[in-house]
Amino acid sequence: MRLVAIAAILALGGCLRSAGTQRGLAIGSAASAAYLGEAQYSEVLGREFALLTPENELKWDTIHPARDRYDFGPVDALVRYARAHSMGLRGVPLVWHAQNPAWLTEGQFTRSELVGILDGHIRTVVGRYSSVIGQWDVVNEAIDDAGEPRSTLWSRIIGPDYIELALRSARAADPDVKLFYNDYGIERSGPKADAVFRMVSDLRQRGAPIDGVGFQAHLTAQASLAELQAQIDRYRAIGLDVAVTELDVRVPVPATIASLQAQADVYRGVFKACLDATNCDTVVVWGFTDRHSWIPAFVPGYGAATLYTEDYEPKPAYHAVIGLLQT
Ligand code: G3I
């Protein structure tokens, strides 16, 4: 059965990126510079994906390790790889509460100092990659699980307008790049999704430069696709795009035939929701192989969350997605 499916894909010359492109969908994956030396990793990434999101390399602790020093090396390695494979890039994140260096978190800065540091960081990083990064998740996870503004270094010292300041700095650094607010758990209805919608609507009404909202989509096999569709739709109604930015679908480990099938249904449903929406043209998976997924280390008891096995065999989810794209 699987051989038949693989033969059908080969006969169509199929891969995710070409099937996606034919349907107007840019399909990407998070990737890490550390794994590019792995032959199979590098081969599958370049063959299957049209977009690359650096998984950790653009976070402040890596790219801005000291106040007066940037380390562009790891991102540049990914940019070289992407160029060599005719891939675009998504950038994430410019402002987040996690993976920040001690010089920043323990710096005891005044408001005006921190505003200057944030503006300088954004202009430097966005400016440097303006010819290659087409979409930026500018602010990541500013709303907490209860739907309240998250208390972070940025909100405590700068105040709630750090979000608009960051968007304006990014726009000043690159007038053409698409700017997103990015969060998890907003793929389903609830107080968090409502709070993000209110915040983003308000930013839009005030003329802040925001083009869309990133739905991280770290899902389980029980995710509601109807709720996802409704959430995408409410942003269409206010003129904003949605990008699926960090898709994975975790299952309890060890995975079973049934759980992998349920996972495949959710993957297919997410791609279908984006295909069906006029305001969604980007789906990025958060890693493409179970060999290098963040899930087992962060969500005990769960894993097998990606499109490929640890041995780079395409899973039922892969076949479900490419089957959808080719119909
Ligand atoms: O680079 C060091 C390495 O030098 C060290 O030996 C090793 C020891 O643990 O740690 C390495 O750093 C790890 C880093 O990933 C790179 O592998 C960190 O410990 C680890 O915490 C970090 O995890 C990342 C996580 O964000 C941290 O918050 C995951 O890879 C990354 O997938 C995950 O991504 C986030 C998105 O940015 C935002 N949305 C949620 C998503 C999942 O948490």
C-alpha cells in the first residue's frame, strides 16, 4: 500500500514544495544550522520545502550574545543553504521573553535604554537580512494562557507599547517585508485567541504596521479544524493574513498505526484550512523529522510529531498532505 503511494508521488514528480507552489502555498520547515551537515537532513529539507525558518539561530541569545556584539554566523549558514536551494526565509522572533542573553535580562536598563536596544537590534537584524527574509514574526507570545498581557522584560520596562514600537522599527528597517504577530494556542477558540484578536485589531486600527498573525499550531491529534478555520476567518474579516508558523502534531509515544492516522488527518486538515482561506498562503512545520523535533524534550510522553520518521521515511501525515495538494 505504501509502495503504491510512493510510486504515485514519484510518477507525479511530487514533493511538498512543488505541489504547494502549484496550489499557491509556500510550505516551509524550521531548520537548524547544526544539522545541515547530515546528508539526509540536508537533502530532504532542500527537496521538500520552499521556505526555511531558523529554529533558534535568530533568537537573541544566539545572534546578539553581548550588547555590542552580534553573531550572524549560524543564520548566515542557513541563508547560504536557503539560497543554494532556492528557498525563501521566515524570520522569528525579534521580541520574545525566552532565549534572551543575561546581558539583556539582567541589565537593569531604563525604559529609554531598552527602547534604544530593541530598536537597534531590530534595525540591525531586519536590515541585514532584508533581501532574503520575506516574513518576520516580530513579537512572539505576548499574551499568556489566560488571555492577559504576559509579564516580560519588555512589558515591565517599556510598557505595553513595546509591541507597536517593535513593529514600527521593523517597518523602518524593511518597507517591503511582511510583519506578523506570532503566538501558540490561538488556533482554537478561547480567551487567549480572543485577547490576541482584540490586541491585533487594535494595532491595526491605530495604523501600526502589521500584515498578519502567525498561528504556531503545536497541535495534538485531537485539534479542532473547525475552530482553526473560524480563527483564520476572523482575521480575513479585518484584512489580515494568517501564516501557520510552527506546525507539528504530537502523539503519545510509542506511536501506533491509529495515532499516526489521526495525526495525518490533522496535518491534512491544517493544510486544507490554509488552502481554503484567501488570507493564508504559508504553512511552516516546526522541524520535518522526528529525529530532530523539540517535542520529546519539552512534552514528556509525547513525540513522533513531524512528517518524517527518525530515519527520514515519510509518514502517513506526509502522504495525506501531498495527496491533498495533488487533488
Ligand atoms: O545550543 C545549546 C547547546 O550548546 C547545549 O549543549 C544544549 C544542551 O541542552 O542546549 C542547546 O540549546 C538548546 C536549543 O534549543 C538548541 O538546541 C536549548 O537548551 C533548548 O532549550 C532550545 O530549545 C528550543 C526552544 O524553543 C527553547 O525555547 C527548541 O529547539 C525550539 O524548537 C523551541 O522553539 C519554540 C519557538 O521558538 C517558539 N514557539 C514554541 C517553540 C517550541 O518551544
